[in-house]
Amino acid sequence: MNTDSPAYGLWPLVVMNIAVFVIFAFSFVRPRTARDWRSFGAFAAFIAALFTEMYGFPLTIYLLSGWLGSRFPGLDLFSHDAGHLWSTLFGWKGDPHFTPFHLLSYVMIGGGFILLSAAWEVLYKAQREHRLATTGPYAAVRHPQYVGFVLIMLGFLFQWPTLLTLLMFPILLVMYVRLARREERDSLAEFGSEYADYIAVTPAFFPRLSNLRQRADER
């Protein structure tokens, strides 16, 4: 493996990737309230931690270097390919960008951004008209924006797992669930029985197959 070009210490690349993904997500989410900023800020922190290790300093590889070196003696620990830990741990050969987990990560990250975009369009229109958002992604789940964030983060974990992002992920899950519950309390206070009826037929995070079929039939 050619290691002449450095795989880490590429701080301009770190900054560029963080900026691209954070600005891209911001263009879809457009946080307005303090709660919106908390959810977006948590996502941005995850992205920053991810790309800092991907191109800056490989903290996870450094901490696991002893175990990885003894378990995989031929591995060039500080090459870029070694950072794709799933490929190493599962013994997959060849370009790690074409392994099953990496290909799955593309689907999850792309799907997450598509969901964020579709959800924001519906929510923005509903907020302007002072009504509930119940169409588009909101017809399948009550909190599609949080689902979108989670899909993107989970996709990156399949692509480039690190100790820090693995620790952050469950914490952010709990945070998003709590934020979602607060939003529901606020919506119940504002819309009353209309929102209660919406809760009765629409799951919070995992769409029901019957709901998806109904949407397909309506099309």
C-alpha cells in the first residue's frame, strides 16, 4: 500500500467537509427556535467529530493501535483505508468504499438528506399557514426531521466508525426523543384534539406499513 501521501493532518479538508455537510443540512433544516438550534447543533457536533478523525487526527486508530496491530499484523494502521474499521474487522478485501456497509451508508446518508428536504418543505408551509404538518413525510411519521438526522449519522457510522461518534450516537438519540416529546406537548397545547387525533394514527419515528400503503394508494 502506498503511504507516501499523508492520510491525516489534512486540516483544510477537515474544515471543508464539516462546512459542506453542516451548511447542506442547514439549508434543509433552517433552525428558527432554540429547540431547533439544539437539535441542529448536536448534529453539527457529530459531523465535526467524524471528519476530525477521518482527515485530521485518527484518535480511534491511535487508541486501538495496540489491539489492531496484534490482531491484524499486516495492516498499515495509519493509512486512510484502515480508518474504514468495518472492512478491517470483517476481513473484507479490496477498496473499502465498495464494501456492503459503505454502500449501505450512501443509501442512508442520501435518504436522510432527502427526508430532511421533504420534511422542511411541508413544515415551512404549515408554519406559515398556522396549521399542523400532516402531509408528505409527516403522513408517515410525526418527526421526520429527527429521523433524517439519525439516518445520516447512522450512515456515517457504517462508513467510518469512531469511538467518539459511537459514544455520541445514543446520547443524541435520547436528546432527539426528548426534543420530540417536548414538541408534542407544545403541539397538543396549541392544536388540542386535532393533534391528539394525529398522534393516534401516525407513529413517532417508525412508519407503519399500512400508512405507507395508504400513501401509495392515494398517489
